[in-house]
Amino acid sequence: MKKYALILLILFLTAGLFSCKKEKDYKPEITAFLQKWTISIRDLNYTDYKNMVKYVKSETQFNEKYRYYYPEQPVILDIKKYYDDGNILRFRLNVSFYGIDRAKKVKKSDINSILIVEKKGKEYKVDETIFIDNKYN
């Protein structure tokens, strides 16, 4: 009897080891997405920009906000998936950017920001409502 219990225990443990699904690493995809987002801001390309943000600003607001500076070279410091309903994924990112002064074309400051990125199907959107950019000013 003990022999059968031991065999069953070993089977359950080995089945558990091989059935564990490894979590997908979204960091490379999200980094590429953030790079496109920052390029749209750098180039003041409102058409591309509005397709990448969850809550779209007017073109006037966009131009006003990014008239003097733009974020560049996003580096994800920390990423946490906090929502997954099988259709939509949401990630909380701690991201570092360079703040580039448009007039001087030089790095003005480092920006550490919290961003929310949402993935629905193959499409990503950034929620800029909490994008902390006050270090530019």
C-alpha cells in the first residue's frame, strides 16, 4: 500500500513539474511599443500618436503638451501584469525616459514615470493620464 502511495505521489509531482506554464515575457513587445509612442511624440505625429493612446487628446492639446520637450529612450524598470480577463491585459510599468529639449536638442532631465499599458488582441494602448512629466518644466 505504501508503495502505491509513493508511486502516485511521484507521478503527481512530476506531472506538476511538466504542466506548469511559463508566463510570457511581454517586456520586449511593450518596449517596442513605447519606442514607437515616443517617436510619434518626438515627430509631433498626431495621427500615429492618437492610435497608440487609450484616452486621446485633441491635436491642439497634444501639440501644446509636447511643444517644448519629448520623452526618448524608454527603459522599463519594472513591469507587473495586474489585469487579465482572457481578452484584455493591463500592465503597470515603472519606466525611465530622457526628457529632450526640442529647441536645444539636448537631454534636459531624466523622467521616472508610472504608465499603464493595455493589450487587446495584438494592439497596445498607453494610458497617459498618469504620465508624470512635471520634471520637464
